[in-house]
Amino acid sequence: MLLMNFRSFICCALLLCVQFNFLQAQERVTLAQALDQKLVRIAIQATGGYQGEALRLLVENLSPNVLSLEIPAGQIFSSEDSAVQDLMVTQEAMMALRPRERKSRSLWTMCTQSFNMSPKQGERFSLGDMASGGLLALAQKISTKGYQNSTAQSAVWSLANQESVRSIYGNDTSMVRDIAITVSEATGVPMSDFVFVPRTHYITSIRTSLEGLIKEKLVGARLDLFNASGERIRTYFENRNLEAGFRQFKVGASHTLGDSAELRLRLRVGDEVVMERVISAGDSVTPLMHLYQKVAINYEVEEDMLTTVGVYDEAEQLHFLINDKHAVKRGYNRGIFIAGCHVPLAGTYYIKVKHNAETIASQVLDPKAPAPQLFAKITLRGEFGFEISEELNNAKVAIYTETGELRRLIYEIHHLNAGKKRISYHFQHFDGPEQSFYIRLLREDGSIAAEKKISP
């Protein structure tokens, strides 16, 4: 029995030594340091909402050591979508990972950009900078005191976005006063400007958008949010120049006016309202179709010119300008254009080449179409020999595809006598080496008087 107890003691001692060495091998680093040293790989997704446990962090330990990761209060995570708010950690977190271990955990965060949309589930984030100054002090106070509520969120917006301190209030006036001290010290706003009367605090957070066609360039445009009384409560941008075409502005409308409040988004130049949308708590971002297509258009012009190229709808409304000074040489041209833009879901869209508002070439855009097969320019030269038994007036010689599409007018002949004739032709195309054409002599009524098949 004594021998067995001694062996148990030795085993326990060895186990404690192993555990001690295991603990000694731990490496304590911040998440930012671990990433910088390439010790970990991370993936970050929103769980939805502007505050609370709104981020899910997945970490994989790439090192041979045990890692003790610190995610400090004040660490900012940047949204991959510039229209979605960044999130700041408001509750310090720790993660211990064995070598090669993968682990996930939720992080307590608050939004830092009141003018953007609150994140929705699945939206991706990356590690950003640490907060500094008063914002960092506020994040640390929220973490230490456990102020994970809408009042603290409004304080974060107040510091990060210079929002009014009048939006910082709550039923717990001691908490409000504690938060107000930090905000006041950071901003210089006197404590008398804060609201310390007990009042329930609730934030309505809306994801919304304003979209429409801008018919001509706007100079000095601004986008504002107004309440039902016509009072401006937020400015998203001002003094911005906007090109003609379809535009969508995705914004956040977080406020403390209650879910029943009716607000208006207005895009204006001076006092003129260019676009307007009434928004409410149940609003959302209008879905659009993303066009991204490479298009090759073949066309012919009679002289050198400057053209405009854009994406148009069936009503000839410009949605996206591709090039407003596209140089075109006299003769046969091939334009290769990329249509990369968002457009309304309904409707058919075209890439059009225009000169002085006249359409020179047009091709429908099909989002499901494969990339065009591009061939080198091919030149066809030869002689078109034929015999006619009649005199022709106002005849034409033209090139057609095998499907009957007119590709090029070669000659217009006022009068052509009967007999044997020989006409030289010169034709260029981008249709590939397998494409055949027909050169045709046409009567005034369009009927074929003679033709010849030509191919490379």
C-alpha cells in the first residue's frame, strides 16, 4: 500500500511538472500582435445588430505554442462593406488556444459610424486600428462597468462622429453621469449640456438607401436626413459633385425618435430636391442587379470622331457612363468595353456608342452571357466579277453575313450598264477565321442581281 501511494505521488508530481511546463510555454499576445507575427489566422463575421455580441471571431493557432490571446476594449474591426458601420470591442476578451487549435467566440461590440448601416448577420470584417483618446477611455469604462446598453452606444457615436450629447440619457442617471464625465473630458462639452432626467433610452437602427437617375452632373450636392417637422437631423455628405447616371446611396438612420417616426432622405443641390425617400423602422436597402460584363461591339463610321459610351435602359436613360471621350477612327471599328455597375432589377440594358446623341452602335447586356470570344482583325480583298443583262440605276454593292446581316456598304452606283463587270473590294472584320460573307450587287428595290461568297 505504501509503495502504491508513493507511485501515485510520483505520477501526480510529474503531471504537475508537465502542467507547469505547459503553462510556461504559453505566449500572451494581443490579437493584433498575433496577426502581425503570423501566429494566427482569423475570420470575422457579424451576428447582426449595432451593439451587443455582434461579432463572431474564429481564430486558428498557427504556432507550435499555446497562445493566450487578448482582444482589448477599444479594438476596432473594419467592415468590408464601406456602407456598413465598423465595430469596436466594448468588453475585453481572452482566448487560450493550444497549438494548431481552432476556436471561436462572440465579442461584445458597439458601432462607431452612425451615418452607416448597422451590420447584418454574415457580413465580413477585418482587424482595424485601436481606438485612441476619449474613445478608448470610453470603451475601457464600458468594459469595466459593464455598460452594454443603448445609452453607451449613443455615447460612442457622440465621440466617434461628433453627435449631439443630448442623445446620451437613460433611466440609470448615475450610469449616464459616469459616461458623461468621460465624454465631457474628451470633448470639452460642459456637463450641464447632458440630459440627467430619468428617461428610457431606445435606439431605432435602420438600413436604408436612396436611389435614382441623375440626368445631368450635379455640383455641390448634399444628402441629409430630416424628421417629420422638416428639421435636419443628420448630414451624410455635402459639397459633392455627382456625375450623371444611376446612383444608390446606402446609409444608416439610427435615432432615438421611436419606431413610429417618419423620416425623409433628401439629395439636394441648394434648395432643389433631386431625390427623396420617406423611410421608417421597417425600411431596407433596395436590391439592385450588378452588371459586370465585357462586351465587344463592331461598327463602322464614315469619319474620325469622339464618341460617348455608356449603359442605357430601354427609355434611352443613361445609367452608367463608361467613356465620354472615346476616339473612333474612320472605317471599321471594334470597341471592347466593360460594363461594371449596379442598376435596378427590372428592365433591359444596353451598351451604346453615341455621337452627338445619335446611337452609332448598340448591344444588349446579358448578365448571364459568357465573355466574348475575341479574334484578331481580318482583311478580305478581292474582285467581284459578275455579268448582268440589264441596266441598273441606284444600285449598291454591299457585304452581308451568312445570316443576312448587312456588314458594310462598299459602293453606291448611280448607273450601271449591262454586261460583264469587275469590282474590287476591301473589307475588314473581327468575326474570326471561320466566318464567311457574301458580296452582293443589289437593285434599287433591294433584290439581289449578283452575289459571290467570300471567305479567308
